[in-house]
Amino acid sequence: MNPIAKELNDILQAKSPHIFDMLSDVGKSLFFPKGILSQSAEAKEKAHAINATIGIAKEEGGIMCLPSVMDQVAPLVPEESLTYAPSFGIPGLRKAWQKGLYEKNPSLAGQAVSLPVVTCGITHAISVFADVWTNPGDTVLLPHMFWGNYNMILNVRGGVNLSHFPLFNEAGGFNVKGFEKAARAAAEKDGKLITLLNFPQNPTGYTLTHAEGEAMTAVLTDIAAGGTNVMVVCDDSYFGLFYEENVMKESLFARLCGAHERLLAIKLDGATKENYVWGLRIGFITYGCKAGASADVYDALEKKTAGCVRGSISNASHLGQSIVLKSLENANYQKERQAKGEVLKARANKVKQVLADSRFDDAWEVYPFNSGYFMCLKLKKVKAETLRVHLLDKYGVGLIALGEHDLRVAFSCIEEADVQRLFDIIYKGAKELQ
């Protein structure tokens, strides 16, 4: 094993043996290399005459660049856009995002969390999580309705088994009892629990209520207190898009940080949807644990995570990171973000208003939704894929079929004025196929 990896492992074993035990085999071997990186950093500080360490091209004391490229990214200078970013992410962005976590999650007050490590979008963050924390043959507990790419990343690429529980209970809320039953069974079978929870949820657009959030926190903490190592991965891709008063408007991550020494909370989030910059591919991984009171624990986890980033993509886009950082620092940022959130909330409310019409009752049931980008219909009399193709071919309407009976509607990408017409067409198409 690399001596640097061993040094990081020794720190974790001494300060938090439970967290160390949760690492995958790859995670235990990961480290952030010194080598060229440390030599370049040393040269940057001391090589006042000539510095021939950096793997980029320079001329006339600046960064070599094409004017036709820089014309597209002005006013950013080449040093903010064209050079490599650190594998950890640029320091200013990491600090700004961490500051935002405390502002958006009041329950984090008084809790220490790691400095976020920047990833190439949240999809990459999930892949990094899989590398650092899961081994082939491990089991990850998910709802039975989930984003399909989890399967590609965890099962197909990582050899991880996916176990499921019914997402909703008969009352139309989150199935806390079903989750608890599945979680305790997994803990007993595997001797540990890894669960991935996504709120606001894709595909249903559901977020926990305050009461459900408290209940989930109690269940997970109790399992950890019973002697099981518990890892809770919070995919907060659509964080902030909450449309009802009883919805928990902070991440479950905030409730779990510091809850128990055997519980590790991992927050995966990003500017992708929160800041409406999907193609910039800027995501984050943040850790929260009781042992995090020791800065050495978070430092070790950040270095292992950044080592994983370096060993896969080297670093996320410097240009994307700089754009996001400057937006976060803009005086109008919060006002702009709130305005766009109100647009999406109005669309969600319009969807609820339209679907309250009882004439649709013979065609579908509406899954609960209160947040995010999506909502789902459970079709009663026709198959989802058959209807999807029919609507596309005859009416030019595109939807996503999920399984045999579920249709996902992304109201995020349709104008409020089109909502009524959309569901009228879906209903008409369903009746034509009956």
C-alpha cells in the first residue's frame, strides 16, 4: 500500500475506526499523490528564476491561449478558465459552497462538515461515492422508484446489489415503516447499512415532510446505536425546489451529521439544478460525521476523495467552477434563484390544479409530489410504453415511460400555459388505446 494511503488510514483508524471500516477496498488504498503535484507547488513558491514544472503552455509571462477561445469566455481571464483546477476543486468555490450549506440547512448549526470536494456533476459524485465506499457484492438500499442511472453506476459498473422498498405508504406519504423494515433486514443480513436517498425525488418529485424527516432520522440513528455501521447517501440534486409548507426544506444530511459515531452522512449536490447550469457539470461531495469534530478525519476523507477524482477525470472544469463561483458572489444571486424557483412552483401548482379534475380518475392515479422537476402518473388501463409511443407519434408529445404502468412528466421544461393542454392530450391518448 502507498505510504500516503497508509498514513491516511492510520489517522482514520485512530480517530474514527467505524468510518475507516466503511471504506471500500479501493477507498482504503486511495490517497492524494504528492510527487509532481507537490513538486510543482513547491516550485510555484520558490522557483523565482525559471519554473519548468507545469504541464501547460505559457508565453510572455501569461497563459498561452487562442483569441478565438478567449473571445467566448470574457470577462474571465485565462487563469480563471483555461488552466487546470485542483482535483479538490478551486478553494474559493469549495468555501463558498460550504458556507451555503450552513445557510440552507439550519440544523447544521454547530456541526462540523467537510470542505466539499468538487466533482464533474452529481453523476460523477455518485460514481466517486461508489469507488470510495462500496465493494462488489455490497448492497445499497433504494426506493423501488429511482433514477435509472443508479443501476448503471452502482450495479452494472460497480457490481453492487440494489435492494428496494416501496416508496409510498397507503396514506400517500413516504413509507417510513417500509424503509425501516428493509433497513433493519439489510443491517442484520450484511452487518452494515448503505442507503441512497434522493429528495426532491427523481422520478416522483417527492420530498419528506417535517414529520417524516424526524422519523427517518430516528430510525437511522437507532440502527447505528444498535451497533451497525450506517452510511446514508443524500442525493440532493434538486435541492431548494420545495413547493408545499409541510415539506422539510433542508437536507436529511443536516439532521444526520453528528447523530452517532457509527453513522456517516454523505451529501451529493451541485450547481447543476440548484443554479440552472446543467452543462457546466459542477457537483460536490460533502461528509458529515460525529468524528468530524476532529479536522484530521475530514482532511483524510477529502484527500481520499480528491485522489479518486484525480484518478478518474483529474479535475472538474476550471471554467465551470469559475462561472459558478462568480455567480454565487453576485449581489443578485439569491434574488435570481428565488425568482426561477417561483416559476417552477407556479408550474407545479398548475399541474396539481389540472390533475384535481375527477374526469381523469378512470385513466390514472397521481403519485404524491411536492417538489423538484417531476411528477408521475400510474396508468390504470394502458401500458406506459404503449401510451408514450402513441402520444409521440400522433400528437408530438414526449414523456418518459417507467416500468409497465408509470409515466414521468417533467413539468420543469413546459410552460405553465401548456399544462392543461398536455394532460388533456395524455388523457385523450389513453382513452384511444383502451
